[in-house]
Amino acid sequence: MKKILYIDLDNTLVNVQSGIDRLTNAEYSRYEKRLDEVPGVFARMEPISGAIEAFHTLAKSFDTYILSMAPWGNASAWQHKLEWVQEHLGADVTGPAYKRLILSHHKHLNRGDFLVDDGLAAGANRFEGELIKFLAPKFPDWHTVTRYLLERAERSPRSEPRSKREARSLRSSTLQTVVSPAR
């Protein structure tokens, strides 16, 4: 079974500054302190160097999802994030991100092995798997992140320390116990 990998969009796959640079002076002035709320700003953003290739590579070795937060005050961002994924990673069933976009303000509620994110917001700092801090000194680019993750893709869960395996097993059985009576 493949390990689960989540990848953030903003400043991880997507170059947010590229969209901000395309704002008009009027848009910039009107939304100065909240540029992520400019209608259509996400439709103007370009991929980060190496991000698309890395996603395709990692999707072959991991059960890969995009896990991003969209601004609550910008409904167009929700739509444009989906459209960005479809444009850059494919819109049909053969694309590596087909139906694999999760928009949430609570990233820690998603269960998985790895989360690649540039920040700690929206629960990324409470993610139960390993948080890979993109653009930090240890992971400055997609080449470094991809190499690191591919080295860990092959390791079976049995290579984890026993206490970590037991904790996961306990969480699973607790979840089943909680869910089962409600059926």
C-alpha cells in the first residue's frame, strides 16, 4: 500500500507572488492588507519552478493529494484553485490530481504520512504525519523534497519504530469503535 502524501498549493506548488504581481494598482490599493481576497487573484498564478514535475513524480510512488486552504472571504479562490489544478495537473481521469484536491481550514484532520507545506497555518503544525517545511533550509526546492520523499516511499510501515506503529493501530481501532455503533 502506498503512503499518503499531501501537498499544499500556495507557495508550495503555486507561486502566489506571480498572481500578486499581476494585480492592477486599483486592486492592490483596495485590498492592500488582504491581497488573497482579490477576486480572480488565484487564476493569475504560475507554478513554482519544478513543482509540476515533482508532483507527477511523487504521484507515482505515493497516494498523493493537494491539501490547501482557500480564503473564507474570497469565493472565487475556491473555484480558481480547482481550475489551477486542472490546468497544470490535468482535468481528466488520467491526471495525477484528478479528484485529489482538498480545501480545508483544518489540515490536521487529514490522516497521512507526509505533508509538504510552506507554513504552519490551518493546522499544518498539528498534522500527525511528518511535516516537510517547503522553502526552509532543509527543503529549499522541489528537487530536495522529491529526493527526500522518494527515499521514504519504499520503506514499509514495519520499518517504523514499534511504538509509532502501535499508536497508529490504536487510533485506527479507536476510530472503528467510535464509528461502528453509529451504523
